[in-house]
Amino acid sequence: MHLSRNVVLLITHSGDFFTIDKVAEAVLKKGAQPFRLDTDKFPLEVQLTAHFEQTKTYHTIEYGDQSISTEQVQAVWLRRIWEPQLSEKLAPQFREACLRESKATLAGFWDSLREARWIDHLERINAAQDKLRQLRVAAEVGFITPRTLVTNKAEAAREFFHQVNGKMVSKLLTALSHSMQATSSFFMYTSTVKEEDLQDAESLRYCPMVFQEQIPKQLELRVVYVNGKAFVGALDANVYAGAKADWRKPGVEVGAWQHHELPEQLLRRLQVFMTRFGLTFGALDFIVTPSGEYVFLEVNPVGEWGMLERDLDLPIASAIADTLLQTEQ
């Protein structure tokens, strides 16, 4: 089936659900046609063809019973890009080349959509993933940030531990593959560091890590920013105290999400912060301390928000669809 109406391309993977469905539903209600592209299904189940002529360049893509050309795509929601899943029948000596060529072909497809409205452009998402840049910009716009050390020097980590009176957490600068498993007490999620953990800290010379002072929590906030609007969910930190540092760990009972309203000054700083990164969308994490201070932790340019729409009925999908279908660039 060839789609004739204005198309909104939804870039994701085959295991995605709820948020992708909510945005597709919202786009359809607003009079456009969603086209879901599961990136892990290319090249085995998705067919992509690039046409280059003297006066015209365009791509066509076929997936399932639908096909589109880039000329039809009005907007793009970049939800997730996953590695191509290749057949086990493919000889190992050809796998790397096939992966490389598949990624290059998809990169050309993204470039062919450069005139469409994106949430958000891939290069802006990649630039905004830099956690150290996030902390620098956050401080520059007036957010309170935790004292932070990044090091591959064991002695520096031990000194910092004592400087923050033993109240320290560890985290990584970059996200791990979804297929990787946690194998130590401070590896994948933000984790509390104990003094005995630092006895083997010499292994830092192989991989630097981020250490931060542990901020006392009254609430943890997930703030979803969409084109100037903020949708906020709050968790009572006392409910999941057993998680120690990170409510996102599997198996952690976090209790019920609550509505929360940001102070006007914080909202203005948030808008400046997102503008500095050129982002239309982001999922930000804040701590509210017992004294009422808001402490910035990080922003994920493609972060999760489905739990806030599901539990608090926040119209995030509708806001994303509205932004995608705006006519001005």
C-alpha cells in the first residue's frame, strides 16, 4: 500500500511499544499518516532504494504492506535507532561488512530527510549525549548541579570519597548497549559507592568513571520537555529507598508517580538549557532535596516518558504530534 497523505516517519525498533503507539495514534488524529520504521528490521525485512538523477534525488522505502518516498515525509520522530539484525545464516566473514553497509545506507536515508521537521536531528541528539557538557551548560544557565569527579585515577576517586564525607555515587558517561548485563556494583545504573568498593579502584585505569556527591532526596523528578512545555512526574524517594541511588533499576518498586509543578524560574532555565542544545525534546532528571532545592542530574535526548502519560494522563504524545506537524521550520 502506497501512502498518499502527508507522512510522519516514526523511527524505532521492533520491540518498542506504548509510546510509539501513542504518538502514531496522535499523528493520525491530527490528519497525517504515521509510518513506523523498525530499524532493526533493515535490511532483512525493510527494502530501501535510493534514486539519484541529474535534477532529482529521492529514496523509497518498503516495510510490510506500506511504501513511501522521502518526498512524502513531512516530519520525523527519532525515537530509537537499533543495530540491524542479520541472519544467522550469514557467514561471519561477511557480517561486519553487511552491518557497515546497512548503517551507511540508513545514514544516507536520514540525510535525504534533511528538509523535514525532526524531533530531533540526529547530530543534535548525539551532541547532547555528552554528560560533561550537560553539567557545564546546566551550571551556566543557573541549575544547581552535584559536585562531580571524572577520573581514571584510583587515588583521586578515594580523595573525592572523603571530600564528600563518604556520600558518593558512580555512573557512566555513555549508555551501554541494551544487550549488556550489569556485572559489578557500579557498572550500569547510578549506584552508591562504599569505601570497600574503592579497594579495587585501580581498575579505573582501564575505564574512567563519573563520581558524584550523593544528594539527599525528597523527590525525584522526570521532566519531559516538548517544544517549550514541561510535563513532570515525581516519585517520593522514601518509597524506593532500597534502590539506594537509581529508581530505574529493574525490580525496584518506585510507588506511584505524582503530579508536580516546576517553579517558574526553573522552567525558564530549562527552556534556556534546551535551546543551548538545539533540542525540541528531552527527558530530564532532577532531585528535590528536603530543603526544597532542585538539583539537575542529566538530560536524555531520547528518554522515556510512557509511564507519565500512562499513570498521570499527561498529553505528551499529543504535544509531540503537534510539534511534528507544525508548518514552520
